[in-house]
Amino acid sequence: MADAHRLVVIGGDAAGMSAAAQARRLRPAAELEIVVLEQDGEVSYSACGIPYWVGGQVGGRHELIARTPAEFAAREITVQTGTRVVGIDLDAGHVVAGGGARFGYDHLVVGTGGRPSRPPIPGLDAPGVFGVHRLDDGAAVRAAIDAGARRGLVLGGGYIGLEMAEALQRRGLEVTVVLADPLPMQLLDADMGERVCAGMRGMGMAVHTDQAVREVLLDAAGRACGVRTDEGSYDADLVVLGLGMGPEVTLAAEAGLALGTTGAIDVDHSQRCRDHPEVFAAGDCAQTFSRITGEAAHVALGTHANKQGRVAGSVIGGRPARFPGVLGTALTKVGDLEIARTGLCTTQAEEAGFGYRAETIEATTRAGYFPGAEDMAVKLISERGSGRLLGAQVVGGPGSGKRIDVLATAIWAGMTAEDLAGSDLSYAPPFSPVYDPVAVAARAVSRTEQG
Amino acid sequence: MADAHRLVVIGGDAAGMSAAAQARRLRPAAELEIVVLEQDGEVSYSACGIPYWVGGQVGGRHELIARTPAEFAAREITVQTGTRVVGIDLDAGHVVAGGGARFGYDHLVVGTGGRPSRPPIPGLDAPGVFGVHRLDDGAAVRAAIDAGARRGLVLGGGYIGLEMAEALQRRGLEVTVVLADPLPMQLLDADMGERVCAGMRGMGMAVHTDQAVREVLLDAAGRACGVRTDEGSYDADLVVLGLGMGPEVTLAAEAGLALGTTGAIDVDHSQRCRDHPEVFAAGDCAQTFSRITGEAAHVALGTHANKQGRVAGSVIGGRPARFPGVLGTALTKVGDLEIARTGLCTTQAEEAGFGYRAETIEATTRAGYFPGAEDMAVKLISERGSGRLLGAQVVGGPGSGKRIDVLATAIWAGMTAEDLAGSDLSYAPPFSPVYDPVAVAARAVSRTEQG
């Protein structure tokens, strides 16, 4: 028997472990050896759960770990934690680990993940400034709170910023959010972002918008004690960074793998690097594309990482597979306010050259007379003329957010607003008004087409 | 100026009032007079809310009334409550009310609604046996509970039966449910119906299946005190009928309007009676059709009534409109168990001649580590070969039920299971696992196609 082929995976989180698991499903160990190299001590953890661990809703670090190296070992996937890859030799077909060890591969999956944005602000590296990327980051924030931090300052108003703001408030901290943008959640239109901003202020958070941070202020011990913007200074016992996520491509770029226009690793629809068909990239380090416009995109989300990893693992396992693109669906909450979006916002629709119509409606999550009915707003964007749905945004009380999936599915399928307005959505008083808010929004935007 | 045309509407609930309101939006009173004749004292009420009023979650009868006759009067729609129509003269173009008054029409909308099924069981008309159709029915059940009823017996395991069982239990009654079918929720497949049955028993309800009721037992005063089946007798202080709903077509049939194969009034896709283009029927009295098979169907639900009424009103108002058919989407809950379905169940798929595949998966409503994550099961049915989705069923804890809308939208759009598995659904730990249960089910059934 010939030697087994070897798949090496760099990075043991969503993309890498999905690739490994899918390849193993399709090819037994006798045919394919699988080695995963992970620089940290844990694999397959839910970074998305860190804010809820900090906030105390999730009991322990171990709960965020979906599978351990031992569980992968039972499936004949070798996971080497604490193994940092320092180089990829594409010509030789091996990767080099920190101590100099070489791992030859027949197939390589690059799953190096994302890199939190760290603008060149003086003091950003000081103690007391925390990221939200790895489990150790979460542990560090928890330790700072346990040590007595009373005032938390969050930089950035994206979903990580919002979730960390909620977490700090749940732990009893006074919360200040400072953002360079005019509103939180920049992938919402302004009318919807204003609802989020008002909701956060209603929760008692101080939200300072349109203020780029110029400096992290340090106390005598060199520890962060606040930030300074052009408009003022804000004290804090801890500072959390939620400034977005770029692709971690250092290794890939050094090896000579091509990067795309977004700065992420350029791959085809099967997650294959174009000039190196034996190399795949998946997850936050890889470029992807918009399902609607076909244009290159970089969207750092666990859902895509899982699916892209699975695509790579399928192809490596011998089964053709394609990643079908992204809509940019995102869902989060701050307190009881749920926030979701999918497809193109009006700015993106304009940039993509669409003539569009947009309508925002207000409704309730349940029948108006039913206890727990909460306000919710739905914004829909459709292509002028065809009526095809291009984008959707939802902001509202409990029960609002997951409705984005109906809209994402309608956009995915190329439905028009009129199609959706006439579709057979469910109704019962504890769950929705007789016309679901989604249908009300669809009717509103389709009516603008009818004139 | 010529006299205004007159639209007469028989029945002032969802279908009739939607027709009236939509016609009025399109044509002013100078052009179109609108008269609604309603036999009861109220119009535009939410019959679907009655169980929640009985159960005490909705405070008062008035909360279930969406709009009063005075509100319609302000929109120049005349509503005559307490006016029972006893005849339609299609040749003369008028309807006759109880006292002999005639109302001539240019257009007529028949919105006579549904008729609760009342099988010929001795004693079914006795005091102590209650329907759940009109607000007066709800008031009567409430009065019986207030008068001291302690044991409630529900006949039937459809959504009205389940909702009333929950309502009675909320009010402190011992609840027994007796059904002729082998399982509750006959529009679910057996594996899903069993989950419902187990859930009800887990709530402490006595559920007796496969037992047709032969007789309502009466006490010395002639009041219902239980029921007798072939297998036993069950005591009760009140008996609630939840045996389903047929179309109320007495007036239509007597007038000579054609009925369809389902026994409901036969209409075209614009809700027009085929031989009488000036007459429309909408809502629970009208036949409709399956979006999937094109075949005639009768589905008594407020959502369709509203939409069909609006279609009729649009056409009468001069704007072409078509009702696009139904999937049979339905959503309910019993206690914390949410139950939803759409499209074809396996029996229906077989009857319609489809080769199909079906898969049931188990997942959780939120990330498994997030507080409040509850079990949920999703069953998907797809066409063999094409992979097109045909039907879906969901049973699970809070947050499960409304996910049926994603599946209904996918079926509406003609998506395959593979399309749905790859689509961009939302994820955040408080809302779903990283693969939403909907996507997990889609992948499971699409995998059966791949072999």
C-alpha cells in the first residue's frame, strides 16, 4: 500500500477543524493522515461566546470549547496545540513550526483566522487594554473585573463592542462606548443605527460617537486609565477593543500566496488558492464574495468559517464542493435590543450601482394584545424595477432578531418583495401579529413599486 | 354624476373587513359605497386570541377587537352589526337580511367564515359544552371557570385543542384531552406528533388517543359532566370542542354559488366565484389551493382570510390581484412546547405522488452552552432527485416555532435542501448554534440525495 497522503491544517478553530473533520468523514486514516497545528492551547472554541462568559451568562471557559484534541484524536485527527507555524514552503510542500520542526503536506489548509484591528494609537498595548479574540482575552477581562474594575470603556460600536458593553454592564460596571463612526453598527443604515444608539443610551450606557481615539491614557503605573479623543477624555478601569477584525495573512503573504483586493487570501469558490491548487484557505483569513454582487468581500464570522472549512475538507476528501457566497447576515443584541442585518444596506446598494427602494416599518413581535409584545422595526431594500430584495435590517425587542433569517432566505432565493409579501408565513398571537412584521415590510416596499 | 357602485360584504371578520378596507383604499366613497353586514355584535376580532383570553394572558374581550364599527365608519365603511343575512339573490343582485331588508349590490364579498365541526354525538348541544369560535364562546368558557369548574376536557388535538388545553391548565383546571386520532396535530408526521403528545403528558395533561367520543355524559340537570368513548368514560366540569373547522357555506350553497371539491366556495385565483364574476368569496368559507401541488385545499386560518380579503378588495377597487396559494403553514404552542409545520407532510407528499426523502434532526434553540438553550427537532421533506423542499415540521422549546418561516420561505421560493444548507443564516450564541437547526436539517436531508 502506498503511504497515506497527508493533510496539514494551520489553525485549529472553526475553519481548520471543520476542514479536518469533513476530510476525515470522506477519507479514512489509512488514506489520509490529518495533522492540525494550533499555536494556542485550545482548539475548536467559540470566540463568539467570550462576551457571554465575561458577562457571567456562561459559567466557565470549558463550556466554550466544542471539542478537545482528545475528541479529535478519537476520530484519528492529530491536533498539536502549542505549535506555532512560522513558515510555509510552497515549493517544498512543508510548513515549519517554531522549534524548526517540518511538516510535509500533500494538501494544506490555511486557517489562520482573523486579526483584531489595532490602529496606531499610543498606549494601545498598555496593560488594562483588552482584546476579545482568544479565550485568554476573555479570562483577562474577567480577572480585571474580579480585581475591582468599576468603569469599563469599549472602543468601537460593532457587534463585539455591543456585546462587550452588555457584558460589562451585566457585571455591574459603568459602561462608556466611544466610536469613531457617527453611529454604532455601521452595516446598518443610519435610521436603524439611531435606534441602536438610542437603545444603548436607554440602558444607561454613555455612547460617544464621531470621536476617534487619539491616545490611551496611562496611570503612574503605566496602566490604562482612560482614553482621549479630540473632544474629551473618558476615565476607565479597563478598556476593551472592539474595532473590527481583519484577516491574519502574515504567514500566507510571506509564503507567496496571493492576497485578494480585500487583503485576505485569494481563493476560488472551492477555497483553493488560485496558483497553488494543493493549498486551501478558509475562514477569517480568506477572501470570499457577495452572493448578490459577486464582488470580493471579507466577512469574519464563524458561520462562514465553518462552511468554508467544510468545503475545503470536502474537496480534499474527493467530493466536489463550492462555497456559495455570503449575504453579510449578522445578528447580535445589546441588552434586550436585538439587531440583525443581511444583504446590502443602502450605501452598499448605491456603491454596487443598484437603483433601489427602501422602506422601514414598525410593528410588534407578537400580537399587540399579547403579553411581551415588543416594538420592532424592519427595513427592506429592493431593486427598483424588478422589486428583487437586496437587503434587510431588523432592530427590536426579544423575538425580532432571528426574523432576519426569513429575509436572508428570501434574498438568497432571489425573491421579490411582492413574493415575500404574499408568502405563507406563520401566525399565532404569542408569536406575531396576523401579518408578520417581515411581511408588512415586504408589502410596504413592494407598494412603492406599484406607485 | 352616476350613483356610486355598492359593495356589500357578508361577514365582518378578517376576510370581509380586509376586503372592505382594501376596496376603500383604492376607491373613494363617492365612487364606491361599502356596506358590511355582520350577524354578531362585533367585527374584526381575533378569534385566534380566544384561548389566551380564556387562559388569562389577555386581559379583556375588548383587547381582541382590532377595530370597531365606529373606526370603520370614519373610513366611510358602513358596518351593520346584528344583521344576519338569510339569502342571496344572485339574479336580482341583492342580499336579504333577517328582518326582510334588502341590500342591492354591484359587487358582493362572501366572508361567512368557518363552521366548527360538530359530529353527531349525543349530548354535544348540552350546556357545559363549549365551542371556541366567537368571542361569546370565550366569554362562556371563562364564566364556567369562574363558576368553579375544576376539570376541563378538550375534544380534539389540533391547534385549537392544544391552545385550549393550555388555557384551562393555566387557569388551574385538571386537563384531559381526548382525540379520535392516534396522535395530536394530525398535520405532523407521527414521529413529530409523538413529541407533542409526550410534551403534553409531561405537562401533566391526560391525553387519550385513538378514542372517538360516542356520547357526552349529562348530569341530572342535563349539563355535560364528561364523555364516553369505546374505551372508557372521562369526567369533566366543562367540555371544549376543538374538532376542526369546515367552511360555512349554507348561504352560498342555497344561492347557487358553486362549491369546490373541498366543500368550500369555489373561486378563481382572484377570489372570484367562477360563474358570478361580481361575487367574491374569501377566508374560511372559500376554497383555496396548494402552492406546491396546485390542488384544491381548504385551510381555515386568519392569515389567508386577511390576504384573500385584500385580493378581493383590490380587484373590486380596480387593481388586479391574485392570491398565490397556501403552503399550509401553521404555528402553535402548548405550554413551552412550540409546534409548527409548513408544506407537505410525508402522507401528503405520498398522496401527491412525490418520491421524497425525510430527515429529522435534533438540535438546540441557542448555542448549547447559552442559558435557555432548549431542545428542538426539525423534520424536512424533500423531493427525491431534485432535492426541492416539500415540507417542514418543527417541535421544540421557546424560540423553535418561528423558525418555520425560514422553511416556508425556502419552500415558497422553490429552494432545494442543498440551497438552504448553504444559505447565509444568522448566528449569535443567544440565538442559535453556529449552524442553525434549520440548516442542520437541510444538510441532513440533502446528504441523503448525495448518497
